[in-house]
Amino acid sequence: MSHRTTSRRPAPLLVVLGLLAALVALPLSPAHAADNGRWSVFPVHQGAPDTPARAYFRMTTDRGATVHDKVTVKNLDARTATFQLYGTDGYNTPRDGGFAVRNKAERMTGVGAWTRLDRTEVTVPGGGQVTVPFTLTVPTGAEPGDHPGAIVALDTRLGRSDGNGVAVQQAVGARLYLKVNGARVRGLRIDDVRFRYTAPLVPGARRAATISYALVNSGNVMLSPQVTLRAKGVFGHTAFEPPGRRLPAELLPGQRVEVTQKWVGPPLVDWGNVEVTAADTAGDLVESAEVGYATVNWTVVALAGLVLAGGVVWLVLRRRAAARTE
């Protein structure tokens, strides 16, 4: 996985750094090193030469125990580069659920706080690589369950500035999945299901609605939820049922992800309930929640009311005229 650090230059001699948390989500297989085309970061090879390479660090240990491993930084460029190395905590980005890591300056409570690298800065010649040992010591009071994170190599150089005076600093991280032995609790919750409908002012114009909700991992085990939506109208008919979505691919413990589903072309006039169901693909954990919905175009209703009122007036006038004739 890779990410970028951006810096804005408000004055010629002043550079302000800020780390972007979003990371490129890597597939869980096949195994390959995390890289951005200029350098890569990966676990040191273990076992026999024909043993498949590790794409990620995967560790299982007890509270109070120490795990030893090594990380390799390979320079894919022809120029020598210097990198800062550090461990960091992983989390889900709130809006899209992508796997992200904390900025080095942020407070760490898991992998980032428990990892100690033998070297925190390495200089790697062009085409070369450097391997650095590290230890991960789990506190005796650590919570059992899954603790995701990463070992990150941050390029100390600033990239070219864009037109807004923003310099780019890149980082690449090898994910680290730590499992602390103890009671494993799987918990999934759906919060704040909301329905929003925007009725067009002009009859026949495009109609749109959104269904939003929050997925919450209330346990200590990583989940992989599959979410389905179903809207049932006033007479029990299915008004909307999009394909299921696997969002996010990894819902980390204690994380909350906001999800929005577009409903293009909802019924002109309808009402009923929208049910959101989330099921963990790795087990039988299923949760659901629902919210009422109504799609009423008040412009159409007003026009229909005018037509109805006009019809009533015409009928009354006709009857009065017929009465006068008689």
C-alpha cells in the first residue's frame, strides 16, 4: 500500500507537512510487495527458497509477549533515497471504508505504539535494499482480538509542487495483521439509516434519492460485511433492490464507516420501508435495520390538485347551467 504526504508552501522558507491517511487497498492475494513504482516495502522472506513470499505481516501472540521480525525496503529507483521507518495503527476511512494508517505524529494505541524498529531511518542506494529487524511487544493489558497496522517507509524528500504550492511526500507501507489471543467477540451494527429524496420542480425531470447508513464493527475481530438493500412500496412490491455490496472489504474492530447508496429514478409517488441488511461473509453474523421512505413530487400533486379542482368547478357550473335550463 502507498500513500502521499502533502505540504503547502505558504512562504519561501516555510514548509508545513501533513500526512494523508488514505491508502491504496491491496488485495489479500496473491502475495506481492507493497510499492509505488519507486520503492517497495515487504516482510523479509522466511523458510525455504521455494516458500512463497509474504505480502503482509501476520502475527498471533499472547498478551505480554514479544514478536521478532524483519522488514525490507527496496529502492526501485536509480537514485539513492533516504526513508523514515515507523510502525503505525490501521483504521477505516470514514467515507469509503478504505484501509488507512495513522500519521507518524498521531497518537498510537496498537501496532504503532508497540513496534520498535532497530533503525528508524535508512539510506538505500539505487537498485539496492535494506532489511531492518523490529520487535513488537504486546502489553499485558492489551485488548484481545485483531490489531491491524503497518510498517511504513516514508521518503524524506519532498516531491514537486503543484500549481497551488503543495509539495508531495510519499510513503509505502507493508500491512501488519496482529491477532492477540483471548476472547474473540464478533459484533456488527447498522446505525443512522436515513432516506433523502429530491423531487424535481418540473414534472418528468430526473428524480433521485439516497439511502445512507453507518456500518459499525462493535467487536474485536475484523469483519468482511456484505450489504443488501431492499425497498418495499405501499402494496408490498419491491421498488428498489440493487446488487449486494461488499463494503468495506475489511471492517476493522471499533471502526465506523458511512455508506451512501444512490437510488436513481425512484417511483413518482410511493411510500414504504427500506431495509438494510449486513452479513459477515466469514460467519453467520447478520444485522438489519430499516427506515420509512416516501417519494412524492409535490409539483405533480399540486398540478393534480389544480386539475381536480378545475374538474369539480366545471362539474358544478355544468349542473347549475342544466338546472337553469330546466
